Amino acid sequence: MLFFWKNWNTAHRTVYWTGLVLFLAAVTGMIRAWSLGLRNVVRWDVLSELIDLPASIDTFTDGLFDFPVTGKAYVITEQFVASAMQTNLPAAKLVTMGVCLGLVFILSAVTRFPRVPYLIAMTVLIVLSATFRLEILQFPGWFGSAFGGRLPFLSVVLVFGIVSYYFHAFKPELSLPVRLLVHLTLALGFWLLFSRLAGQPLPALAFVGYAMPGLLLISVGFIFWISTEIIAALVYITSVARPGRTDSQARPLGLGNFLFISGLYLANLVLIWLSNTRTIDWNPIIVSPFILFLISLVLGIWGFGQQLRQNEGSPSFRDSGAILYLGLALITLLTLTYAFASANDPLVEALEDTIVYTHLGVGLMFVVYVIANFLPLYRQGLPVYRVLYKPLRFSLLQTRLLAVMAVGVLLSTQNFFPFDQAVAGYFNNLGDLHAATGENRVAEQYYRLALKSEFQNHKSNYALASLALTQGDKVTATYYFQRALLKQPSPQAYAGLTSVLLEDNLFFEAVKMLQQGIRAFPKSGELQNNLGYLYAKTSVADSAYYYLAASTGNTAREEVPQTNLLAFWVRNPRLLSLDSLSRATEAGDYEPFEANRTALAMLRNEPDSALTDYRPDWLGEPLTDEGLSVGRFAHLYNYAVRNRTSDTTLLSLLLRMEQNPANQDFTDDLTFARAAGQYYTGHKRTAFELTDQLGRDNERTGAFYNSVTGFWMMDQGLYRKAAEIFGRNTDTLSTYYQALALTKAGDPLLAQSLWEVAGHNDPALQTLVRVLYGEKEPATDLERAFSLCYDGSLPESRQVALFQGIRDDNLKTIAACTLARRNLSEKQTAAAKSWYERTPQEARLTPYAQSLLTVTYLRLRNAQGEFDRTIADARQAVIPRFQAEKDFIVAQAYQAGRQAAAARQHYARALGRAPFNAEVVVAAAEFERQSRQTEKAYNLVLNALPLNDTDPALLKAYTLLCLEMSLTDYAQDGLARLRVLTSPTDYQAFLVSYQAKRSLIEKQREAFQ
């Protein structure tokens, strides 16, 4: 009957169902550990590499020359790295617990055996328990030292033996659940006691390691016992009647079918045996021995009951047989599970050979047993399965004895090699124990002992290679990795050997090793990714793409090759345009991939508004003390340096990350990212201070930070400071920008020698320099516009002549607007208007030229007193570079119209974008002073002055505000500095105003007193 437990009482059913749940859990665990294989103890780690690519942080122009703020974008490439051999501690704990439960089941079952079988069973259990070596748990004091350290073992035997004998001899009527509960309680007590007293840091691992011989004996015996079950099932299939058919079809399948199916089954076992012993060099299609074991195991649940019911005098299946079977099955399953979970391949092979040899030897003898005893019954079409274990001529015991001999013959053909493998597996377990406790020298000795028994086993060789790597011994690691590849190669061993070769700079040898690994494991996505990763470092782009694309479908972590593919395309824009790549790339949740996607946006110079889509999702999460991963750092950096949206969370996070010691490898980059964030969305002075500090403190990358600082200062109109910063660098390009900055600052004489150095090997630049200094007549539109914009000493007639020679509408507009603005600064409104009216009409201008034309027009309206028209016409948009100037012009218009609130709002906007522009700062300070906000006005000037301390207008405003705030000493200092910077006439004119202001303040003070 299939559901034989239906007629049992509730207590027995509950016990059996509990055992079945444990049985199914053990089967599941074994299948999972089997499927994971080496991944149980060797994980695939991911090693990320940062690669910086030149990228534009910002670009601005003056209409004639572009000023690229060139920085870097970080892309990430990743490779899979096989970890060192680990010990599977969770598996050891679960196996230890399961073995204890299995022994409890067995002990509870044998108490119902007859006297002699009981004594035999108890003797076997005691002997097996002695092999568990409980003394290795290192108990303290007399408990661990008495009787030569065997007191724990004696205690267990004494307690369980007395209780077991009591149940057997004095209380045989006690039900199975009661016996099981008592034994389980005792086991739990010993578990808690041993866990508390054990001095061994890893008691479960130690127990499993040293108990393995006893567990193997139980497992081998049980596998031998159930190896008849598949043949027994075939007897059932071929001798059972088939109801619901015609008389001829209702007969059993019969002896012929039994022999045919049994022959196929035994042939499969023979092929497995021949394949495992390398007798044949081809790979037959076979059923795995472990599948056969699981089938036998499940069939044995019913088959073992049949044996007990058909043999008179056997113990009751309900009272003892059922849980005895479950206990033995549980221990065997867990032994197999631990062999898989620890990737102990010699132990796995020993158990595999056990399954093959027992099923082949016992199966063959059992077929003989069936034919010898039940041939007449088969011929009569009778249900042989009902009397299968009631032989007529040849007993089952004799059959098993012959089967033992057959198994022995099979083992002898291999010189009993499975025993050597079992010994190697045992030593591997002990090596794992000592490796886990940090006793590497002892672990090495055990692993080497395992190699003496099975020198090609993967477990020992990989473990020794791992230990060698922890000690920095690459030569030894290479040797053992190569040994690990001899018999049972693994992708992890190929990856480990490749890593060692790469560390020794043996690049091409590493490539060859990965190629060899892929030939052995064509579906290993990890090896494919790594080979593509290496090819990406060379010019073999097609191979890099092939392996990275192939890896995507062959690894559980597809995000890694996808990240590498994106990095590959970003680094090779000639193969695929960045615009096409961007359209084909969707957002993900893998940080390195998102870092590469953000780098792609940087390289494409995506609009500022689009960059918010690349903001890291984790910016708002609570901070921890952990350092940034490579992926998070690259994503954060790429986003921060290109973000143009005010984000206080971002700036705060960058500061915290910068201060975290765990991020010391990224400190400079985080500081620069914060500087970029401050410049574009926060406080520009803080940005200058940060990049200036980076430039001074870093010899290797100082020139880069100096260049960025110089460009930002030129963007703010701080040309003399920019020239000073560029002067720290020694490269020709920095000299060029230094000369350009000095020329813009109105000091072409000081810049002349720099121009000569910068143009030494650049004929085009030499031509511009000669034009600038009047040594050559301008011949091109650019040369004419350059002369008009950069040479402020040209007479008007010369200006007109050069202007009329320009044909390009954009250059003509830029030149006319520059001259108009120059005249406006000199209070020559009519001349400014004349130049403005010479700009091309209805021309198709660049955004820069159009914006320059707009702000020049607005300035002209203000100069003519047409403030309402300025406000009305200010609706026309301009590029960001001119937004501060536009806000400033509109603020002046509102101020003139006595609209203080609007004026203050636009002044604030202008100051936010251009806090060091002398014209803006002086006007805003004067507005605040007139609004009786003297201290605020003073702070505005004081903030701008350190970076613009050569501007006379700013220094005048500072001096007067110092007077107004009664800071006389500071005012005197400002006056002294002004005397050096301005002309005597201008100084004398200001001195009159200064003295008058000072006299007025002193009179007011005296009147107040």
C-alpha cells in the first residue's frame, strides 16, 4: 500500500511525518549542494578597475577662443576573481545537527529489536561512536582529561546505553514517540552541554571532520543495503497485474521485460564504471549514480517495509523499521551533502564509486536471486513482488554475501582506489578545520597528506594554492593551481591561475590560460568575461566584444559583462557613436553600470537638465562608516562634476565621504567633485580654495587642478588671478592661457614674452601674436576680430578699417559689441551706439554672439536712461555665461525705477553667478549701502576683494565702506593699495572724495557725542 501509514495511530503518524520532513529537507539540501559544486566553498568575487577617460567638465568661449575645462570621467571594467577556498561552516552545523537526529532515530528504533539483534546493534553504535573522537572538542579540566580524554565519549555511551537498555529490557511496551522524545531530550542536553564546555572554536566543523570515518561506514552500509531497491521495483513493475485491460493484456509484463529493463539498468552502471575508470575515452549518455541513489532511497521507503513484513521474526516496521530507515537515510544523505558542500571531490568520488559498485554488484546478484527463486512464478504470471523476500532456493543472505564478493572484485580492478580517495577526503576535512581556525601550517600538512592518497584531487590542490596566495607565495600557488587542473579542472582554478599570471605581468600567458579554460568550459560566463576584459585592453576589439557578449548569457551575474560592454563602447566611440550607444542603453540598478552610463552622459555633453536622471538613488540614505565601493565612487564622481542643479545633499555627502578614512584612496577626487559642485551650484570661492589646495599639495596631478582653477577664474573674469594660477604649470598650453589671461586683463606687455613661448612651435599662434603686437597686418576675419577685441590701443580709424574687412557675421557682431561695451565703460554712449548699430541685421548668429548682442543692447538702453525698455526687453534668453550680466543690467534698471525688491532679487541672482565681478559687486554694494545695509555691502566687497584685489573700483568701494563702518585703519590700507594700482589723476580725484567722506563721518560722530 502506497500510503502505508494511514492505519497508524496519530502519534506514530506524527513521528513518521516529522521524519519524512527531515528526510525531504536532507534530499533538498543534498541536491542543492550537488548543483552548486565548487561554488559551495569558492565564490566568484568581482574585481573592479577604474579607468579615467578625458572628458569635458565645462566649456566656455569669448567668441574667438574656446576655453575647455577638461577633466576626466571614470568608467569601470570588471573581472571575475575566484576566491580562496573557504570552509562551509553553516553546512557543518546543519550536518552535525542532522547526524545527531539520525542517531536518535536509529537508537530509538533498535530498542524494539529482539535481544541478540539489539546487542549487536548497540555494539555497532558504540564502536561507531568511538570513531567520532569527541575528545577533539577540547573540553576543559577533568572532563576533558579523565580516562585519557575519553570521558565525554564514555558519558554519552553510559547515559544512552542505560536508557536504551531500560527501554529494551524493562519498558518494551513504551510507544515509539515516547522513546524518541526521551532520546531526543538527552541528545539536546548533551548538545547544550558540549556547546557550552567545548574549547574548540569550531566544534561542528571539528565533529564532522573527525567523525567522517564512522559516517562513511554507516553510509556505505546503507547504500549497500538499498542497492537492491531498483531491481525490486522492476520486479513489481513486471509482475503486477494490469487491471482494466483484456485478458491477454492484463497479464504482467513478465520475465522477458524484467530481464530487458534490468539489463539496460545494469548496462548503464557498467558504462559508468568504465567511464569513471577511464577504460573508455568517450562520454556515454548515462544516468548519474547520485540520481540512482536518490531513486533507490525513495523506493526503499516502501521496499524496506516489504522486507520486514515478508520476513517472519523481523522487527515491526511501524514501531522501529520506519524510523530506523529514516535515521540511516538521514545520516547517509548528510554525509553526501557535506562532501558536496565542502567541494571534497575525492570524498564525492569515493561515495560515487560506492554507489556504482554496490548497485552493479548487488544488482547483478539480485537479478540472479530473482531468477533462481521465482522463475516458475514469473512463467505463471503470478505477483512475484508479494513473495520477493521469501526465497524458495537461494536465500537473500547468500545473495548479499555474493554481492559483497562481487563488489570486492570490482574494487580490486582499481587496486581499491576508492579507499585511497576516502582517506584523501578525510584529510581534506581536517585541513579545512585547521585552515578555518587559522592554523595554516597544520592545514597544509593535512592537505599534503590528502595528496599522497590522491595527488590529482582538486580540493587539496586548490586549498594549497589558496594558502600559498595568503602567504604571498605566487610560485607555489601557480604550481598547485596547475595541479588542480589535471583531473577535475574548474573555471575557478583557471581564473585563479590567470590572476596569478596577471600579477606577474604575464599578460599573454594569462590570455592563453583563459582560452584553454573556455575550451574546457565553453559555457563559463566568468571565463568569457575575463577574456573579453583582457582583450579590451588590447587592439583586438572584435574578440573583446565577442567574449563579453557571449558572457552575458552564461553567467548568473549578467550585470558584470554588461558593465564591461558599456565601458568597451564608451572607450571605442569609433566603433559605435556615443549618441547611438546612449539611445540603446537603459538605466539599471547595478552601481558600476550606472557609473559607466553617467560617464557616457559626460562624454556626450548631455544638457544639464538631463543629468538629474543620473543622480544616485542612495544619496538620501543614512550614511554609514563604510567606505565607498569603486562603483559608488565612480557614479558619485561622474554625477557630481557634471551636475548643475543645486543639491545640498550631494555637497554634504561629498564632504562626509571625503572625511571618511575608509575613502582615503578617493580623497582627492572627492574633494575635486565637491569643488565642482560648489563652483556650479554653491560657493565659488570655496571651489577656488579647494582646487587651489589640491594643486599645491599634489605633485602628480597638481597641473590638472591648477588648470581647472585657472579656467574657472577666467570664466569669472579674474584674469590676473587666472594668469597667476596658470603660471604654476610648466606646460606650453598653460603658458598660452596665461598669456591670454594677461592680455584680457589689459597687460599685453607682460604677456608678450609668454606669447612668444606659447607660439614657439605653433605657426598659427605666432601669426596671431604678430597681429596683436602690430608686427603683421591682419589677413583673416579671426585675425581682424582678435585685433579689435584684444588690442585696446587701436585708433578709431583703424578699428573701422579692420571691422569693415570682417565678413563673418558672428565675428562682426562680437567685434562690434566688444567695441560698444568698451565705449560704454568709458561713458561714451554715442560711440557705443554707433558700434552697436553696425552689427549685422537679421543674421543667423551663434548662441554666444546672439547673447552678447542682447546684453550689449540692454546696457545701451540703460546708458540712454531707457530703463523701462531694458526691463521689457530682458525677456530675451541668453546663454548661462551672460545670465549674471543680464541680471545685473536688469537690477540697475529696477534700481533706477525705484523698484527696490526687484532690484535686490536680480542683484542676488547676478552675485550668485558672478560673486567676484567688480562691476556687479560695486553696484550691488552701493545699492545695499543706499538701503542702509552697510554691513551687508561691506561683506559683499570683502568677499570679492581677495580674488580681485587689483581692481580700482572694487578697492575704492572697499575703502569708502571701511570709512563708513569706522574701520579707519583698513580704510587707510585700502587707500595705500589704491595709490599703487591707479593713475595719479584718478587717485587724486578719489582722494578728494575720500577726505570729504571722512570729514563728514567725523562731524557726524562729533555731533552724535
